Amino acid sequence: MGIKTSKEYLASLEMQKPEIFIGGEKVHNVVKSKYFKTPLEEMCKFYDWASDPEKEKDFVFWSPEIDEKVSFWTHLRRTPEDVRKLITTIKMNNARHFCSMCMITGLNVLWAVTYDIDQARGTRYHENLKGFFRELQRKDLRYCMGVMDPKGDRSLPPSRQTDPDLYLRVVDKNKDGIIVNGAKVHTSDAPVTHFIFTSPSGLLREEDKDYAVSFAAPIDAKGLKFITRPAPGPLEPREMESPVSSRIGFVESISVFDHVFIPWERVFMCGEWEFTDNFMRYFSPYVRICKGACTSARTDIVAGAAALIADYNGAGRAGHIRSKLTDMMISSEIGWGCAIGAVANSVMHPSGIPIPDVSISNAGLYHSRLRFIEFLGTLQEIAGGIVTTMPGEAEYKNEETRKYIDKYLKGRSDVPTEDRLRLLYLIQDMTASRFGGYLAASAICAGGTPETNRVEVARNYDLRRMVNNVKELCSIKK
Amino acid sequence: MGIKTSKEYLASLEMQKPEIFIGGEKVHNVVKSKYFKTPLEEMCKFYDWASDPEKEKDFVFWSPEIDEKVSFWTHLRRTPEDVRKLITTIKMNNARHFCSMCMITGLNVLWAVTYDIDQARGTRYHENLKGFFRELQRKDLRYCMGVMDPKGDRSLPPSRQTDPDLYLRVVDKNKDGIIVNGAKVHTSDAPVTHFIFTSPSGLLREEDKDYAVSFAAPIDAKGLKFITRPAPGPLEPREMESPVSSRIGFVESISVFDHVFIPWERVFMCGEWEFTDNFMRYFSPYVRICKGACTSARTDIVAGAAALIADYNGAGRAGHIRSKLTDMMISSEIGWGCAIGAVANSVMHPSGIPIPDVSISNAGLYHSRLRFIEFLGTLQEIAGGIVTTMPGEAEYKNEETRKYIDKYLKGRSDVPTEDRLRLLYLIQDMTASRFGGYLAASAICAGGTPETNRVEVARNYDLRRMVNNVKELCSIKK
Amino acid sequence: MGIKTSKEYLASLEMQKPEIFIGGEKVHNVVKSKYFKTPLEEMCKFYDWASDPEKEKDFVFWSPEIDEKVSFWTHLRRTPEDVRKLITTIKMNNARHFCSMCMITGLNVLWAVTYDIDQARGTRYHENLKGFFRELQRKDLRYCMGVMDPKGDRSLPPSRQTDPDLYLRVVDKNKDGIIVNGAKVHTSDAPVTHFIFTSPSGLLREEDKDYAVSFAAPIDAKGLKFITRPAPGPLEPREMESPVSSRIGFVESISVFDHVFIPWERVFMCGEWEFTDNFMRYFSPYVRICKGACTSARTDIVAGAAALIADYNGAGRAGHIRSKLTDMMISSEIGWGCAIGAVANSVMHPSGIPIPDVSISNAGLYHSRLRFIEFLGTLQEIAGGIVTTMPGEAEYKNEETRKYIDKYLKGRSDVPTEDRLRLLYLIQDMTASRFGGYLAASAICAGGTPETNRVEVARNYDLRRMVNNVKELCSIKK
Amino acid sequence: MGIKTSKEYLASLEMQKPEIFIGGEKVHNVVKSKYFKTPLEEMCKFYDWASDPEKEKDFVFWSPEIDEKVSFWTHLRRTPEDVRKLITTIKMNNARHFCSMCMITGLNVLWAVTYDIDQARGTRYHENLKGFFRELQRKDLRYCMGVMDPKGDRSLPPSRQTDPDLYLRVVDKNKDGIIVNGAKVHTSDAPVTHFIFTSPSGLLREEDKDYAVSFAAPIDAKGLKFITRPAPGPLEPREMESPVSSRIGFVESISVFDHVFIPWERVFMCGEWEFTDNFMRYFSPYVRICKGACTSARTDIVAGAAALIADYNGAGRAGHIRSKLTDMMISSEIGWGCAIGAVANSVMHPSGIPIPDVSISNAGLYHSRLRFIEFLGTLQEIAGGIVTTMPGEAEYKNEETRKYIDKYLKGRSDVPTEDRLRLLYLIQDMTASRFGGYLAASAICAGGTPETNRVEVARNYDLRRMVNNVKELCSIKK
């Protein structure tokens, strides 16, 4: 059927029995737990949009693999134009909804890597991956990405750690499959998906070959445990005081694989450490263009909020405020322009998908993610100290104090104080709350870090050619 | 007696009956309310330190005004060396305790302004101020500063606002005193002090002369109401998960003056709008040097946390991390160096106190406060995404999950996971919580904003002299 | 014939008799003057490349207008792919040759504007332009752009200047043509071209309609005078000490139109002030993508020179140097990525040419041009103070001193001192000479300024949509 | 006599017979050579000021060493107040004259180091130094500093270089003195002084002890040769077109010591490699405070020029220009504030001189020197592209073209075009000439580099204390 309703999705989750630890409790049924309201609501949106005639054009696709309509989540992007459409959707959608679940590009990345391995080694990982994705497409299932390993001592490679499990690894294999042990961190929303889809988290050397493993496991696989952290917003929605975090937010988990068995048909890499280099070269640009589009869109929200509060404060025409808004616009356009530029500079991979430009995508994201952090401060400056000194919603609902708040938190006389207050709460939610912290972390640490971006630009920029040009310019012979 | 114990302080608060609105409730006794634990604990520290032989040298002073020992809070700084000692205490103290209550420099500022007015107008505000301070000193009382007005439409001066009360103003006077109406915002910790001490919030023109008012009022004055917001940390201390915000944090209030009567002997300015210019020139450098020292000290905390987590992660020797730490150090030294430099460049005011250099103090703070925001992101980058994806304390206390956390959140093998976790929680507390948002806001919006710093540098820098130098350099005659 | 040889080009210049003032002299024949060697050599390169089998693919095109091969200079770019090829050539070529004469995009800009005017006003400017360009193509002629007006008092529009000629304007018209008076500045290389091709320099209002004029004039038109400044390099080539500026550099002129007559068929705009808005919207992105590609390419040269001197100094592996090189790479990629991205986001104009994205192109250039200035300093830092303290070529040629220079200016022992010295001279040429100053000026003031970029991003970014998104996020109704 | 006239100074130079190679020639008499006009003029200024009643207060001092008046150059600064006066003079003087010869602090640095060595080793270097300085004071002589070694391969220490002479070293000693071989670079103005005064250029290890040498040599010592580069300005003054570089500029030399003999009484260090650490800790803050004051003063010139040209262009009130000027002011104040702050934080050395704060002085300079480079670009932006496209002085002096220049290079109608042109030439001189390149180099590479500043902040900042504070904050035990 390819496209499920959100009701069917929730029903499918209730069929699963994952082991989830959250708030000191053990939970199996996420649909009934208080801790998962926000992430479930978000996941449901994507199902709902696929049935919404206005949104369908961005969220439903035709799959040649199963000859049916499929969702945004499970669609393979085969051309630069497809990828461009993907990031355009992220850019437009995130300026309202903050996140478009860009882990979905994991499919494209593994598509290319499994193809490379099969070509070189005669394995059948690419077929396995196709099989897995056909299943996802047909049943319209969701997955979380398990990429990042806990990593222990960062100065040591996986196999030299005191505890060999600090990177997820294969501890045994037999004719039916493999046994893996270890954990993945930052597995956003794992408990509200159907599968965890893993990959290595970096370049590996031969001595680390047991760590070169990629597979998919149902989230209620035996031995799989999620130590989960609630979404950063309030457990009970407070639409006024926490307008965003009441509705938007991931649960995050340490996903522990305590000797989990994976059948061969769900294995996509097992020991081929030499291909982690390819993996990084495909993974990097896909993640960066998505994150670049996302960071641009979130910068747009910050710019919108800053412009609106300045306007409400009667300061909209001040030169320094126009200038600060322009800084935000420039950074947003750089993030977005480099994402678009990286896609325009794609090269086609023999497996039939495009690989965007690594340097451009990393450079643009590097810039815009760092400026995003600064803009959180700029937004506070434009809004004023009141963002963290204003009274809570309880005082606004108390009649005795509401009149004073209405009187004294007034901005421009033609703007209702309540509107200004709602906006100030939004700004608080974005810059001075657990959710705001998550937003900052997501700018800095999700989709690689600024430092990773630097490393990848340095690795992919053709410095040798530039040096040779200079030698010619000053007539140096060799 | 000059120096009170914290017990006497708490007793003195219980004698007051202020009107405080918080959490939808009305509270009179702050000592008994759950909302004031953290701020009371902090205020008590300062009383305790005055009796602590180790701390005494920084927190007890001799007052020629009353010929007794007095506290850090109520002491008048009379020489550049005194001021330098003050900011040295702030710098050293804030790297551990985050805040040293620098609103105490309000005394120095008003000391000079009231002197100026009296000299020019024959008023007796300076004597009033001395009287008030002798009382504070003798009884070792505390005050909050009420500086910032709500301001309404920022494009209009006070007297042109649709609602004339959007800046605090004198609405009536008689032989005994004045009646004021309006409000002050950002009156940090007001409910746990004894007085609110007010001043205008900016330059005023003649038409705004009713707004040129400064006075002190006991916090339970009739008509004075505090619409208060809890400190940003948890109401119940969680020492592990919220190590800082469990112990440190202000309550913030809109302090409403609903037709409050102020007797003349507590009035320090009433209508002398021409002196708001002097006020700004004295207020600005005092606030900036304190905030500069404070920002430097908080940057030190960020640098310390970044260095320690890098070390725990086994990444302490990575070049890019050393470089990021150096950026923090440089910014800290600039903030601190300019504060010290501004004091060294003080000019003596005829009232007997020094006025530090306006331009230098504003320039240094401008730089270091903006970089502080960036460093909150840098700290997250160095610590890693785990800061906002790690499990909560409840999971660490659950035996079923603790073993996995101990295993998988391990950093360097010789560092206990619990230590690393405690540090990660600290970093979360500082960068991804309501308290973290407050810290950012405090860097950006407390003690003026970056934009204010720019305005004041531009106003005080001797551009004309530089232009004349240039004319001479290129032999331009006039 | 469409493609001329450089010999034919020089011959054609000798047929012209322009009035050129340079070095206190009056010159008519540029081919014979000592002042034009460098610019002529550069112009010849482009002719030569069109006959060079290896370069031809980038420098020769097929023109449907005249059904012949035409040169890089006179070709109309009709598709995003054409424009992308153009900037790719600039990017590749400028990393060796510094400049690719991007004024050639003037054709595309006027192509679209004249079309718009004709459609709205029934004029025949577009046909005039086609006619002019067919002539350029057939004879393979060159033009300089006359865009920037002297501007006088920047606070006043053209018609309010004390001297009405401070912007070029129409002072008379008759049935045969128009008379123009005024001047254009920054008309790079005018004396070595065949035509000066003008356009307004900014938005005009109705009162300024006499200033809304675009036309082409042969450079020896009666009344046209060039007050010209030599190229920044030495008049006699010094290949060792001035390796770049001995070969590369524009002459710059104030091009004075002292009542010059222009026949109607060479007029492309005359009074249609309302279309200066369109002009700016087409001009801006074309100039920015070229300048973005150019700045990226020049940053590549800086990066190459920095990497090579670090290597020669034995410092190539130092972490801080790798980091500085990475900064250069990132900035280069941002400039380039946004140029590519702006082209990928083009919209087609009804006249049949693409208009690249204004915001993206301005944002990318803004960033990379400002960083370019910083990198000139970084290059000096990496090379060391020796760049401006080393002896001149004369000392290297003096046997008595050469031995000491060879001994003491040695870097890594396996690199000949002469190579290191040549490279240091290159760095001096780029960062500490008149040419270096020109390079900086070209980064900052050519193709608009950083401030212009800001204005255009601000004008084209869809802030209203972002504000509306934010209103929805916090449930603000209207 | 302590204070010489400039005439006596010139006469004293003519008594010397140094070996100088410049412009392919060999020169002995600098007073008669065309190459030394500018540096001689500058040196004379300092002599003249000492006899100028208006300047005397800053340029004449009382020396207890010889009980006579001495000059700015030869005075020992003994208190923080002395040092503060020194940098105040630099700050005030350099905003008009660009340079105040801050190499003179070499005396203070060696004063402390020689004292340390003597105390520890029983040597008599300190007495030697006193003797040398008494001579300088009595005869009012000048010296250049020879600090920087050529350094060869930067990845190797002195003793591991292929050629052991790439750092200046002792090759022999006997009872009368030592023989040194090698060279010093960046020895500004050496040929117009009386002595070259040397020191090691960095930290040395035991294996490098032959390189731990400090001494003074007359500039016509046998074996001493100067391979000299002319000052960056024109050889014939062009007051209009090169207003600064016609009057200001150093000659720079590679100062070659080809087996030069130094008698023991002029030796101040010989083999005591352990004290290079102290040397760096004293040298660093002295150089940094001088360079910080200097960079601040030069930033003031840039700000003055930018403000004036904006005014002449009619753009003085534009918001973005005010903002750019404010950036310059802030950076100037940071450089200056940290210099003052570093002096205020001095510790007294047992030899009787103050040592300013290393971290603060390095941090402030780091910031302001990097921004200075940016401001050279900003100044060009504010002035406009005309800086590098305007005609030369020859065209302004040609009557045929002067009228057009007067007409078309007009700015605001009430400002004579000639004044605007003079200012534009100044800006060209400062940003787009060999002198401009020297100015940039001097900001980046003189007085250490930005990278050196980073290293020294990192080395001197008390990171351990900050880490311990953080441990206490999160209750980490050890």
C-alpha cells in the first residue's frame, strides 16, 4: 500500500514490544506512555501530510521499486533534481516545523556504499538493502539511524579501547546471521520507529574490521534496549509558555545492543573496513546539505522572530536592528546557497544516485551553524532581557496580576500585549529553555560538528592544484 | 553593628510583608515559600562570608561613614584601588559562584550624581543618600536596583507613550514626599532584599522631567507589588543533574509601583532631567567593569569545563581543542584586561569617588559578551551531542540501566563514568537549560546590551582629534 | 569572421585615435605607449586563447545571432548551464590569471532590461542592442563598461547635486541621437577597447530621468577623454620581484563625456527611470556570481601561496597553519558554492536569458570578499615579516650580497633559496605593493561593495514569510 | 650631556663607516646617500623633540644612572607609572607619526634578564648592560634591536639546522671576548643607528646553548654587513600623492655577522640557555603593550581617515558607516585598554623594573592587530573604489586634465576637490602601496605574530585553577 495513515502507524507501534527505560520506569507501549506524546505527534504529521491534498506533492512519491506511491521517508532520490526537491522541502518545512527527519537520506548513502562493496567483493549487500527498503516502502515503516558510537577515549581507535564494546561490533557470526554487541547514541526517536538502521561512525582501519558493520533491526529485537530521555519540552503541553517545545521534540536514546542477532538478509556491511572511506564521502554531503537547509530554515525562524519582536517593540526601523536582521539573512542564504550549490555540483554514482559536492556542502554548513549560535544571542538582545525575567503563564492567568502584565509588558500601543507575550514566550522557548539548548546542540553537534566540516573541506579541497598554479605564477620550476 | 549573620538576615526578612505574586499564588513570607530557596541561599552566602575568616578580607570593609565594619554590599569604593579590588573579587568569586551581586555599585553611581545635582541646584539629595546608606550599613541591609523601565514603544520617549506609566514617574508631590507610579523590570532578587533603589533608565529631555526620579523604598511599601518569576533551576535541588541551577539563580520581578509614597529623605533625584546625562556617564563604566569582570569569570568556567570534558574524552591534546580553549582564554583576558584598564584610567569625581573609563570598559565588555555566546556553542561542540541526548538522573539511579550507562558513557578509561556524567550534566545546566538561557541572557542583556556598548564607545571616543590628525597628515588646511 | 587574432586586435587599436591623458602626457596610440604594455598583453591573451586548441573549448562559442564562432567576450549566455560554464571558466582561469574580464556579462544584463522596456514602452532598444552586439561579434571587438558615476555628494540624488554633471546625463536630443555630458569612473581598460558601453549606476526616480541612459560609444568618439592611471605594476617588467604585476593589471580611467553625441541606434535606454529597478535586479546577480567565482579563485591563489611558503619554511605541518589554510578553503568554497547555487536557482527572463538568485549570490560574495582581506594578512603571517624586510632583486643580483642572501634566506634545506625568494616576492606583490592594494580594492569595491551586498540581500529575502511562520508558531492571529 | 641635537646626531653618523648594501650599491655614508633620507628624517625628529619645549615633557627624562637629562630612547622605565607614560606617549604620538621606535624597551627586558642570570650564576652581565647604557645615555646614541634569526627550517631547532648559522651563534671565545657568526633579520633602521643590540629570538634548549647570546656591537664593527632594503615610500618625496610614505618609513636589513668579535664588556648573555624562558616572559609583555598602543593609534588614524572621507563624500551620517567607525573605535579601545590593563597588573621584578601582565597584553594585541587588517579593507570600502582608480598627481598638475578632475572628483560641494584628493591619496598610501603593505605587515608580523599571542596567552592563563573550579561546581572529588 506504500502510504499509511497515522492511525495505522500508531496501531503498528502497539504491535511492537520494545524495551524502553525512561523516567526511572520500563515502558513497552509508547502509544500509552506520557513520555512519547510529542514525538508521536510529530511522526503522525508526516503520515497525515501524505494524505493531505495540499502537502501531498511534497510528501508522496512514486517508487519504481514497488510500483506504488511511497512516502517522503522511504523514497530513494535518484537525480540531482530529486535531491534538490528534498532539500527544498526541508528548507520550506523546517521554517515552520523545525525538523523534517533528514535521517531519511541514510537510504541514499547506503545505497551507494552497498553497491560499491558488492561490485568489489561479490557480496549481496545491495540486494539486502533493496529488500529491506521494499519492505519499508510497502508497509510505510519508519526507522531511526544508529550511526554514532559511544567512542570512549577519543584518542584511541575502536579496537584499542579498554572496553571493546565502545563501538558497536560483530562478536559472532553463523550461517543465519551475525551477533552484535555495543551501543549507538543519538538515535533520535528510536522508540517511535519500527527499525534501527545502523552504520559505522567513522573511518576504520583493518584492525577495526569487526566494527565495520551496518544492518537493520526491528526495535523490539531481543537484546535491544533503549535508555531514553524525554523530549525537552514539558510533559503536559503549555501552548502559551512553551509554544514550540509543547509540540516538537525528539526523544533521545542510548540504544544498547546486548548481543542482538541480525539475520544476513538485514546485514549491509560486515567487515569491509576499506569502504568506510566511501561511506564517509557519501554520508558527509548528504547530511550536510540537509543540515545546511535545516540550519538555514531555523535561521529564518530566528530572523522572523527577531523582526517581529523588534516591530512589536517599536524598534523595527532602528538601523542596528535592520543590520542584525541582515546578518541573519546572509547566513541563512549562505547555508541554503551552498546546499543548492553542492547539489548542482553533484557527480553521479554508478549505483544510480547523485553524490553532492563534499567541500561546498561542508563549507556552507560550517558557516551557518556557527552563526546560528550567535543569532540565539542576537535574538535575545533584540527581544530584550525580559525574555528571561518576564512572569510565567500562571501570573498571566491570575486576574490580580494579569492587568499589570497587560499594562506593563505592552510594546507598541497597537499590538495586544498578549501577542507580544506569546512571542516573548516563543523566544524563551527557542533561546532559554531545554528545547533552546537542544536547538543549539542540534546546530552544533547534529550532522557532524563544525570541526568535522573543517576536516572534510580540508580533505576534499584540491590544494595541490592551487600550489601548482602559484608555482607557475612565480616561475618556480619543479 | 554593620555585619549581620545570615540567620539575622532571614529573621529580618520575616519581619517584612511584601506583596509577591508567583506561581499563581500570593506570597508574603519568602523564607517559608518554596520559590525562594535558591535566592535566599545565595544571599545568605554573602552574609556568611563576612564571618568567614578566610573570606573576610574580600567581604568585610571599614566604613568611615559609620566607623564600623561593613559588608561588601554596602561599602562605598573611594579610590581606583578600591574599585580594582571590587572587580578582582568579582573575577575570582564568579569563576566559582557565577554572581557577586554587582548591583551594589549603584551606591557609587548615585553618590556622584546626587553630589552634582546638589552642587548645581542646592538640593540635598547627597545627604539623603548618605543617610540611607548609613542605615543600610548599620543594619547590613540589602537592596535591589530598579533601573530598567518597561519602555513600551521603543521609538517614543517616556512622555509620548500612549500610557504615561510605561516609565516610572512622579505623579504627585507634597511637603512630605512624592507619589510614584509605574514599574521597573529586571529587579533581580527584589523579594529577598529590604529595599528597592531606583534610578532613571536612560537620557531624558525636559519634557520627560517627571521621569527623572531616583529613590529608595522598603520592599513592603504600600502599593508596591512584585510579579515574580521563579529562579530558572528546579524547585527541588537535583545536585547531580542540575548542579549549578540547584544552588544558584535569581528570582526576577516586574516591580509595580501602584501609587507608592516616598518620603523626601529617601528621594535622590526628582525632576533634574539634565543630570541623566551624568548619571549615564557614571553608571555606564561602573556597570561595564563589573560585567566585564563577571563575563571574564564565566568564560573561565566555560574554559574550565571545556578543558575538563576534553580531557575526560581523551581529546585534551587535539590541536583544534587547544585552539578553541585559547579563544576562550583570549576573550576572558580581553574582558578582564579592559576592566582593569578602565579602572587604571579612572578620573576622580569631586564627590570623592573614581569614574572608570567609559570607552575602554564598554569596548572590552562588548567583545567578551558576544564571544561568550559563541563559547556556549563551542562548549557543546567539545563535549559532544551527548549533552542533550544523555539519559536523566533517574536512569542513572535505576540499577537496570545504570550498568549500561556506566559502560557506554565511559570516556577515558581511568576516569569514573560518574565524574564524566556529572560534568556533562554541568555542561547541560550551563548550555541547555532554563539556567543556560539565563546565563546567555545575562551575558547579552544584563549590564546594558552589546548595542549600548557600541553607542557609548562611539559617544566617548575622541573622533574629532583623530580626524584632525589625519588632516595634518595630508596637509589639509582647515 | 567572429574570432580575431591578437595581431588583428592590435592593428584595430592603431586605427583608433582616442584622447588619453596619462603620466602628464597626451597619448593617442596605445600600442606604442609605454603605459599600456600590461593591459594590452592581457587583452591579447584572450584573443590568443580563442585560437589555442587547448583553451578553445572555454573561449570560443557558436553564436546563433551571426551563425559564426564568437569569442568569450561577445557571447550571449542563454541558459543556466551557459552561465554555469561562464563562472566555471572564471573560477578555473582566475586561479592562474587573476582576471577573466567579467564586464562581459553587461550584455546579458542589458539584453533583459532593453527587452523589458521595449515590451512596456514600444521602444526598440532591444533591437539596437542586438545590432550593436552583432557588430561586436562579427568584428570580435572589445568594450569597457561605464557604470559608476562620480556621484559627488552621496547624500543627494543626481538631480540635486550642485553640479548636475556628477552623474552622466542626457543634455540634448534630436532626431539623429542624443548628447550626453558627465563622466564614468572605474572604466577599467577603456583605452585598450573599442567601445565604452554605459548604464546607470543605481536606482533612479522620476526627477532623475535624464540620468537613465545607456548607450555605446566608440572610444575615439568626439568629446570623449580618458584621464588614465597606469596599471599598478612596474612600467618595466621585473619578473622576479613583481611576478604578477609585471604581467597583469588594468589601466583605470575617469572617462569624461564632454558633450558626446550618440546616434539613436547605439542608445539602449533614454529616460526610462522606472526600469533602473529591473536593471539593478539583473545586474546585481550577474556581477555577484562573477565576482564570487573570481574572489574564490583569488582566495585559491592565496591558499596556494600560503601552503607553499609554509612548506618551504618547514612549517607545513603545524596545526595552526593547517587551520588557517582550512579557513581559506572554506571561504573559497562558500564564495564558489553560492555562485553555483545562485545559478542553479535562476529564473528565466522572457527575453530568453536566466537571472541568477540575487540573495544567494550577494550573500556568498559578501562573506568571501571580506575574508579575502583578512587572508592577505594571514598570508603575511604565514610567510613571515621577511615579506616586507627582504632585500630587493638588485641585492640578489649583486654577487657580493647574493651569497649571504642564499645562505640566510634559506628555508627548508632541500628547497633552493631562489625558489623561496621568488615566492616571497610573489607574496609581496600580492600583499604589499600597489598591485596588492588593487587586489584588496578589487575584492572590496569591484562588483559592488560589502554594504551593497547587504542591502540587496535585505531587499530580496522574504522576511514577511518568515514573520508569518513565526506568528503561526506562537498562535498569533493576525 | 645626555641630549644631543639632530645635527650632532648626523655628524656622529658620518664618523661611522658601516658596510651597507642597497640598490645594488655599497654605501658607507648614510647621510649622503639618497636611500636614507626618510629614516634619517624620522630619527632626527626624536632628537628635535627633546629640544622642543612643547614636546620635551614626553621626550626628556632624568636619569639617576648618569645624573643628567636623557632621551626617550635611552631612559630606563622603573615603575608601572613610567611604563604607562611610555605607552601613553606611543599612543598619542603614533596617531600622528605612526611610529615611536618601541624597540627602546629592549633595555628594560635585558635589564631584568641580566639581573636574573647574575643572581643565579655569579656573572656580571647586568653590570655590562649598565655600562653600555650609561654610554648610550651620555652620548645620546641610538641602537637597533637584532632579535629575529633567519630560522631556516622552522620545524628544527637551531642546532639541528643543516647550516648551523641560521641562528646567530657564538663560534669562539677567548679572554677578551667572543666571536659570533650568523645574521639577524628585521633589524629596522640599523644603518642609521650607532649600535646593534641583540638577543635570542626564542626558547632554547641545552643543545642550543651556543645560540643563547646577547650583546651590543657598533654598526661599523668589522665583519658586520647590512643588506638593506629602502624604505617603502618614494625616493623623491611626493607630498601630495604619497603624503605619509614620503616622510615615514624604515630601512630594513639582513644584518650579517661574518665572524664579528664582541668584547666581554658588551656581552649580556653567553650560553645561559635556561634564561631564554625568562627572556621571553619579560620580552613578550613589553613588546605587546607597545605594539598594542601602536596598533590602537594606527587604528585611530584609520578611523580618522574613514570618518573624514565619509564626511567629504556626504556619507558621514549613513548608519552603516557610523557602525563601521564604531567597530574601529572598539578595536582601538580594546588594544589600548588591554595595554593599560597589562601595565596596571604589573609585578615588580627584583631588578627594580615592572613586568606587565603577559596574558592581557597578548590578548588585546591579538584582537586589535587582526581587526586592523580588516579595517584597511573597510577604509577602502568607505572611501570607494576611486582609491585605486583615481588619476595620479601628474594628471592633477596638467592643466588640461585638472579641470576635469576638479569637476568630477568633487565630493560634498563645500569641500575643495583638492582636499578630497589629498585625503584619497593618503588612503591610497595607507592601503594600496608598498607603504600600506608595510603597515599591514607591521600589524601582523612586528612585535610577534597573532599566533605567538595565542601561544603566550595559552601558556600564561591559569587553566588548572579554572578546571578545579569546575570540578567543585559539579562535586567531582579529585
